[in-house]
Amino acid sequence: MRVRRGLTALALSVLSLLGALLAVAASVAPPAAAAETALVVAGEPSGPGGVSTAACPVGTHLTGGGYRLQPDADGPVRVNGPTADARGWSARAERGSVVAFAVCETED
């Protein structure tokens, strides 16, 4: 009988402590998520075999990019990647024209 009362008292104490911890956890606000906005920037169409570069505007940073071959393009894409300063994206088709795209996000 004493053991049962002791276990009951212990269980009530643990439940009370758990309730207090949950109340504290519920009162703490989660950190605010940073609001980033994606922006896709297109470069000028290249001349045949030339390079197209899309640059991220000031206040943004590059997160990715790509390209679109123009109808006159024939042959593989030889360049498809970030610019040397990582502020934009460049693309070049072996033959024909290409347009580069940069995916940029606002800096917080």
C-alpha cells in the first residue's frame, strides 16, 4: 500500500513537472523566419556562338541559373554556370544564340 501511494505521488509530481515544462515551451515564441524573395533575371540573347549573361541586381545574391536555347541554336552548350564573381549566370552555345537566366534572392 505504501509503495502504491509513493508511486502515485511520484507520478503526479512527474505529470505536474511535465505540465509546467509544456507551459513554458508554449510561451516561448519561435524565431521569425527570414523572408527571402526569389527573382529571375534574363540576360540579353547572345549572338551566334556568343555569351549571354544575367546579373543579379544590387541587394540580391545568386542562388542558381540556367539557359534557353534560341531557335537558331545548333550544337551543345559550352558554358552554363555562375559568373566569375558569382553575381550572375552565363551561358554560351557552340553555334547559335542562347539566353541566360539568374535566380536571385533578396539579402536580409
